[in-house]
Amino acid sequence: MSPPAESPVTGRPVLLDPALLPRFALLCLGIWLNAADTLVTATIMPSVARDIGGYQYFGWSVAAYLMGSIVAGACSGKLSLALGLRRATALSGLVYAIGCAMSALAPGFVIFILGRLIQGLGAGAIVALCYVAITALFPERLWPKVYGAVAGIWGAATLLGPLLGGLFAQAGFWRGAFWMFVVQAVIFIGAVMVMLPSEKRGDERSRIPSLQLTLLVVGVALIAAAGVVTDPRLAAALAVGGILAMAAMLVANRRTEDRLLPYAAGDLSTATGLGLLTVFAFEAAAIGFTVYGPAFIQARLGASPLVTGYVTGAIAAGWTACALAVSNLPAHRDGAAIRAGAGVILVGVLVGAWAVTHAGLMETAAAMLFLGCGFGLSWAFIARHAIASAPPEEQALASAAVPTTQLIGGAAGAAAAGAMANVLGFGHGIDPAAAQVHGFWLFAAFAPLALVGFLAAWKLARV
């Protein structure tokens, strides 16, 4: 029997019951800190670069945040076990607040990048521990409703993130966006200490996949470093080294019991391997629009940060709208949805590359919306097949592997986009004339990755 939609005492929806509402608000705030961060930061990044420099490190700002999230997510269970849920979550909030404060105070881009890394560590742990907290704060019969309601926070961030970032950027106070998150993090910490139980959580047998995490961090760092060296041969060597380090991570993952990804990750004869490859390739191919799209739109078209935020935020809007539209699609249509979405993403990367560097605001927004629709059409079904095909003992790991692989793809793609931008001469700013001549290749260079994702998705649909 499904849980009642209303409280038998007050008649209100159960999550709005006075006894549960503060707990639900706590979870929403924790998820919001992560969900809004990327969109707010993407909107203000051109203002950050104009103020403290660092166009050549644009990709690093995203890659550092995502790498921090990956590491923290993998370590959060161990942290919860060692400190207890309440202390672990409060510590994560404190780390996030410190990272935001560092970004807000950064005199140069190096400190800003370090702040972004620390923000990612805090935010990744907060999200992971918030999902653990659901089981501690709510009765089991309400878990499905809580998970569904929390998912709506990501949709809200799609609308509010660009607005907040745009308002701070237009006011000439981009640092205020990070101070805003500091204040929210402090409120979150206080609420955690009051509401969360202090008992320990976690699996004592679990261990951190330190070798895989080390190889992953090294791989992304080498790819990012390839964009800031002047010697082409050294840049090529660093890029190849980064790819080899990430390949070594997959090999190490198969040879240990302490896995970051399922055993079948990298095995393209399985639906799990195909699904994770699809997730990685598509995310890596599209992340460049989030990293460099706002800077190109502002430089070429003179658009305000607020307008620019919503143009690039159309990716998230299209994703959300199409995901809702196909949420009730019957299971036998999964393959068609996967192929349709994969085709839209492949075309969307190429169309988006042209629009961001040659088209007007409306055309660019339409291209971003189109690209996001491809993700919305296919993502849930790709994840379903990747998870369902894993053996029973790895179902939980496969479920966690989908967002982890998406973060890995985003980090690697952001680092590679930064390297490509520097190769094309955008390391010190976006010149409108150069944007039209060379800018297309900054985004279109990732079309081969989108093609890899398309082929993997096509085979996945057949499997």
C-alpha cells in the first residue's frame, strides 16, 4: 500500500506536515548547494576572468569542482562511519563554506581554482550524506516521496541558478554569489547539528578505492595541464599521459575488490559497459558549452550575464522537460528513446558549436534547448539498462556509477576544453573576430566523442 498523500492529523501533504517540514527543508538546502553551484558559477565566470584573469584556466574551474565531488562522494561512506552522520555532514558543510569563501576572496585564479576544488569536496559529500540522511529523518513509507520531491530541487536550480548568477554579475559583485553560498552553508551546518542523529552509519567492510581515485585525478590533471604549456610536444605528451592514466584506472578497477565502478565498466560486450561509455562520452562532449558558452555569447553578442545564463541554461531546461515527457514511456520503447536521444545529442553538439560562435541569441538558445532535449530523452533509459544488466551483488555500485561516470566525463571534458581553448588562442580572452573564425572548433572538436557515445548508445539499445 502506498503512503498517504496527506497527514491524517493536519490534512496537509505529508512532507509539509509541521513535524517533517524542517527536515525536508534541510535536505532541500543540502541538495540546492550542489545543484545551483554549477549554473551560478558558469554564469559569473566571464566576470571572474575579467576581474582576476585566468581565461586559460576556465576548464580547470569546472574540472576541479567535479573532481572534488567525485573524491568526496567515494569517501563519504567512510567519513560517516568514522565521525557519525551528524558530524560528517556538518564537516562537509564547513568544507564547502571554506571553499566558497576562498573563491570569494581569491586575488588570482590559482586561489580561485583551489577554492573550487574544496567546494567540490564539500558539495559532493553533502549530497551523498543527504541521501543517507533521508533514511534517518523519514519513515520508510515516505522515502519514495522524499526522493521524488528532492529531485525537483535540480529543476528549481535550472531556473534560479542563472538568475542569481546573472544578478550578481550584472551588479559587478560576482564575489557576492560565493558569499551567498557561504551564508547558506552556515545555516545548513546549524540545522544539521540540531536535526540529524549522531549515530554512526556505513558499512565497516567498505574501503575507499584510493588507487582508482589517484589515477583519475592524475589523468584529469595531466589533460588540464596540456592546455597551459607552450611546447606542443609537451602538451601532446601530457594529453596522452592523461588518457593512459584514465585507462589505467579502468584496469585497476577490474583487479581489485574495492571498486569505484562496476567490474563490467569498460567491457563493451555488456550493457553496463556500453551504458557507462555512453554517459562518459556524451557528458564530456557537451560540457564545453557550460564552460565556454557564456564567455563566447557575452563577447560576440554583448549579452548581459543574466541573459547569457538563461541561454546556456536552456540545456538543463530541455533536459528536465523531455525527461518529464518520457517518464511514463513503456519499457519496450526504451531502445527507441535511447537512439532518438543519442541522435539528438550528436546533432546538437554540432549545431551548438555553430550557434554559439555564429548565430544570434534566439538561435543559440534553441540550439542549447535542442541539445538538452537529447539528454532528457535518453538519460533515464541509458541508466536503467546500465544498472539492470549488472549482477545482483553490484546493483548498488552500478547505480552509483552512473552519476560518478557523468562527473568523470564532465571533469575530463572540461579539462580538455580548456586545453583546446588555449590551443586555439582563447587563453587570454575571447576576441569576437577570432571567435567566429576559430571558435567553432573549440566545441566541434568534441563531436568525435559524441559519435562514440552515439555508437555505444545504438548498440546498447540493441542489447
